[in-house]
Amino acid sequence: MIDLAFVRGNLALVEEKLRARGVDPVTALGDFATVDRERREAITQVETLKAQRNKLTEEIAKRKREGADTTALTEQTRTLKTHVESLEAAAANADESPAGTSRPLTSCWMIRAICPTRLATIGNPAAMYSNTLSGEK
């Protein structure tokens, strides 16, 4: 799998290397920057909502111990759960098909397009890109 942090941080360079190999960056990457940003925003929102849900759950437990009504808080928790699930699905959807392509954001097609001779060094992004970035093929 390609290191998405590398692509995110060096998108212009990745696009340049794709062009040098005769691959259209728009075809290979789609709208990577937008899809990746939306995916990361969805993940951040999910984590925030989960924290809110956890606080509500603690408050529900506290109120139940006190014998108070928890109906409204329980309903809020259900609403948050539904919202979290929809955001998680949106993030997973971005992973599966960026920019309307049928290729996953993290798939090996990008590795082959950028660095077809370095598939053995997938676990080490620095090694995988060292010769590619210097212009060697």
C-alpha cells in the first residue's frame, strides 16, 4: 500500500512523476486532495461525536444511579450514534472510491503507476521513492 502521507505531502511531485511515466494524474489520482481532505474531516468529526456520546453515556449512568429520567439523553445518544455511523460510512466510501473512480484510495495501482520497480520496498516509503524521486526509472 502506498504511504498516503507521502502523496498528501508531495502531491505535485507525485503528479509530475506520473506524467513522466506517461500516466495522466487526473486518471490515476482523481481529485485526491479533495477526497482526502473530506475523508480526514469526516474522521475528525467522528472522533468528536464519539467523545460527546461517551460523555452523554457517563451522564446517563450518573442520572440512573440518582434515579433521574434519562429518556432525553438516551435519545441524544441514539442520534449521535446514527450521525457517527453516517460519517464513518462517508470516510469508508472515500477510501473505497476517490473522485468517482472504482479504485480504492489506498490501492496498489498508485504504487505501480508511480514506482513500478520498487514494489518490494512497500513497507519503507523512503526506500520506495528514493530512486523514483531522483529521476531513475
